[in-house]
Amino acid sequence: MFHVKHRIEHTRTRCPILSSMSIIPLKEIPQSNVSRETFELVDRLFEKNRERFSFLSDKWEWWNRSVNLFSRNTDKDALDKHIYHSLILVAHTMVSPTSLVVDAGTGGGLPGLPMAIAMPETNFALVDKVQKKCLAVRNIIRSLGLKNTQVYHSDIARISFEQPYRVVSKHAFPVKAILAALEDKNWTEVAMLKGREVLSELDEELLVKYRFSFLHLDLAKDVFFKDKGVLLIHKSNDRILP
């Protein structure tokens, strides 16, 4: 499906951050709202795949009783909201298609599995360092009959792909941690489902190396999305995708 190579990362000595580093004023980071049209597209994607998403939620609930994929009190309604949340990244990715999406720290398969269901022509690599979660997700993939998705039991820092790829992640990493893990790799964009408090993680050191923008989900109908958004990251010398 696609070529992957593992490598052992040696510990690197990094220069300490200057004490004068400060948090970037929020006004310097481009921010906007995810549009109503985007939410309408997500609604259509959810309805189109409702049966498969329901099957996915059932599998998640079954596995969650024995493997801690999510918190124990996560019910089907909450899982549906997580699926919908993941589909926002589908709508964004469809604007500028890519042949490979890498889900860093997928856990139980979020956001990768809902995205893979909604995007059957795109390849997905779901990466997690917890073996039991990888085993559960592999089983779910087989049950769904997904042909476009592979699971890798690995730390995201120890795996790379030959072709350019887009990275997605849902709460798994602090910003600096994921960017350190992806340093010198062939990614074109990182899209992170985060609360707006993530903006406090962005300092001058990051601003020099990367370009950030934040998409608010304020127009979502459900309070589940209050204060949530999508943090988009590009290398400073790259053209920012739509």
C-alpha cells in the first residue's frame, strides 16, 4: 500500500530555550471559524456512513470493556461525537487531497478510523506505541473490511514514510512533542484536534520554525465542541494549504 521505514532515533542535544522566550500574542496567529458549509458537509458524511459508524461504535464499546481504548464511562453518544469531531478533519483534507494520512498516537482509532471510513480512496497509517490498543484497532479494521488502513505499533518518532503525508492527531501530544517527533520527516501538514488552550503552548521558538493557524468550532451546534478547534501547522518555508 505504501512504504514505511523504521529507524532508531539517537538522543539529540538541543540548545536550551532562551529565558527571554515568551508566549506569542494570540493576534499573531491566524484564527477563523470553521464555516457552516463545512459543518453541513460533515453532517452529510456522517449520514452517508451512519451504518458503518454505528458498527464502529459497537466495536469500540466491546473492546473498551477489556482494553482501555477510552475512559470507561465513554458511551455510544460520546463516541458519535468523537466520530463527528474527526470528520471535521475529513472536510479539511478534502480541500487539498493527499494520498496518505498518518494518525499519530491513534489510541483506539481516533481520528483515523472515522476518517478512513469516510475517505476510502486515501491511505491511512494509524500509529500508536501501546501494543494492546494496536491489536484492538487491527481487529476493528478487519471487522470493518477497511482496505485503506494499516496499524503500526511504534512511537511516531521512530517511523517514517517515503511519500509526503499529512499528520492528524486528537489530543495525543503537546505541540512541541509532536513537532520534535516529526523533525526532518516528510510531512506536509499537521492537523491537531485541540482545545483553544493549545494556543498557550506556542512560543517564539515554534513561530520561527513553523506556521500556525487555528480554526474554531464555535458554529457547531453541540456544546461538546465548545472551546474546541483545529490547530494547523506547516513548515515555515512551505506554502500554507487551504
